[in-house]
Amino acid sequence: MVKYNADGVFGYVETIFENIIPDEFRKREYYFSQMEATGMKSQFYFTTNCIVKADVIKNETMIFDPEFGLTGGEDAHLFERLENKGARFVDCKEAATYEFIPQSRASYKYLFNRSLRGGQSFARRKIEQNKNFIFRLFVLIKALIMIFYSSLLYIPGLFHHQFKIESIQILGASIGKIRSVFGNYKMLY
């Protein structure tokens, strides 16, 4: 925080997989966002591993918006609101924490729902900031294109798990974005 004059820092989350998880599900990026180099502006916001100056939050009347509580994304919503008020957030790969990934999270269904939640949360926040019809239409068209792309990616996925998982994640995120365009949020918690 001091070195980069930041209001908050997001650290790296390292995965510890349950021993019985198959190899095709043992990729950190299936469960956590990528990070920028230490000191670079954060691209993804999460509460899994972060530190924030108290001064940045203490005047907020609402920390986490309950509207995002069951649909996901309340942490990213908070940090985007703070950033819009001038807060600066950076990444720090050396500040690592560890999270256990149980077998229950090593499934296509879990990864699909996680991606749906991410796509839904992302589009919902962006639509909240850009309330015009043209922006909603842009999000919808882009999501439909990505659904088509995910179906093409699924073909090599029949022969290699990585393509199948990426296809499922793109499909989930795209469906989440479409749900947000129409204000039909899936409750995932």
C-alpha cells in the first residue's frame, strides 16, 4: 500500500486441491481470477485476499449491497463504487493466501455456475453504470456471439478437457450476462 500509494491491495490466492480431484480440474485459474504484476492496477476485485484502508470505507453508508448478496458480486460492486470515488487498488502476487478446493467444486456444473455468477455480476454492474438501451443491446449481442464461440470451442473439448472447461465457462458467463440484460438474476447462494 505504501510503496504504490494504494488504497487497497489484492493478494494472490493459491489453490490446495483435495487429493481425489482429477487432474483436469487442477488449474488455479478455473477457481480464481488472474492477477497483474505486483503494483499494477487491479483488474479483478474480490474479498478472498485483500486489505483496504479503513479511511476508504468508513464513510460508506452501505458496505455490501444486499441486492448482490444472493446473486454474487457484492465485493466487486463495493470496490468498483470505491474506485469511482477515487480509490486506487493494486495487485500483489507476493501476498499469498491459500484456499482449499474440495471435490464438490471440481465439476463442470460448479465451474459453469461460477462463470454464470461472474458474468451476471460483471454485466449487472456495468449496466448499472451505463443505463442506456444501446449499452444493454451491446452486452446482449456480445454475449450471443460468445455463446456461438463456446459451441465451436466445445468441439475440440470432446477430445481435451481444457477446451471443454473453457467452453463451459464462456457459456456460463455469457448466459449470466444475458440474464443481467433482462434483469433476471439467478440466485446462486
